[in-house]
Amino acid sequence: MTPHSGTFGSAGERLLQNHLGSAERAAGFYGRQVQPQLTPQMREFIRQQNMVFISTADAGGECDASFRAGPPGFVVDLDQRTLTYPEYRGNGVLASAGNVTENPHMGLLFIDFTHHHIGLHVNGRALLRTDEEQRRTYPRLPVDTAPGRRPDLWVHLVVEEAYVHCSKHIPHLEPAQRPPLSPDSRPKDAEYFVAPRPPAPPSQAPVPVPARHYGHAG
């Protein structure tokens, strides 16, 4: 769902609404639920969340979905039109941030699985800023979202629309301490979904030839 021609909802949404007879219900949803900026209730909800699902696409429309987590409030509501969150050094692929450099459209989905079982969609345009740049503009940014680590970048999102994700079918999850894992309890992350690489074959170094010694005829 993205703003289209000054109204909420894409052309594809409206085409399907007309085809399936849901245009009137959709109009009621757009009119009441879809907001052009964050309401005070939305901002308070975001401050309480410790995870978010994010969606991006590259210039050709190839999509990527990802996940970020941190202490409550790691996604910072700078004001009613602006959110930001830190990007740390991970596997070095930078899929989401790389997409933003080509295509600024980004979607965030916050879900409360434990208390009110409600979700919040936030869509907008993102840009990347260095830690120094972002802190110069917003000096009160948190510094402990990942103890001992400093963000490489901040994703800076200008909000275009925000709306509710209804509670139906959101499962209930109980917060719990993460149990320790023994080395043999599961595969390593790098081998969880792909087979381990076979060991390299032994080196086929040439066998040294003994030096021949020639005597002198007496």
C-alpha cells in the first residue's frame, strides 16, 4: 500500500478491490486507519518494540525481506514524520542498505506478539547516513543498542503512511531467556541451510627426486 495520485492505495489495490467487491470497505479503511504521519499512539508503540521486519527492493524491483532487533526503542521516532535505526557490521552483504542506495522505498512492520497482539505498518522513503552525520543532527540518539558496537550507518526513514495490522492470527509468544546452545545441539549458522563444504583434498605436491652423486673414475 503506497500513496498513489494523492490518495492512499496503489492502482493494483484499487483494481482488485473493484474486481472482488471490497472497494467500499477499503475506502473506509483508508479514510480512518491510514495516516500520513505517525500518531502519538503509534510513536509510543514503536518506542516499546524490540524487533521490526523490513522490506526493500532494488532498482529493478527485486525484493528482500529482513529483520532487525534491539532493546525497546532501538528504532527511534525522531518526530511524527521521521524514524531511524542503526545498521551494524554483520555478514558484509548489506542487502537492505544496498537496496536503499538504488530504491528508497522501504516498509517496516512492527508486531506486538506478547501483550496487545497488534501490528503497525510504516512505509516511506529511506536514505543512509553515517553515524557521525546522524549524531551531529540528532545528538540524543541512543549509544547502547548493541553494547560495545558502533553503527556503521543509520537508516533514516521519512514516513509517507502508517496503518494498523489487525490482531487476527497474530500468535501469542511468551518472552523468555535465550537458552544456551551446546556446540553439537545444531549446525553452525553458516551450515544451517547449506551442506558443509567438503574438506580440501590433500596437496598434490611433487615428490622430490633424490640428488644423484657421480664419482670420478680412478
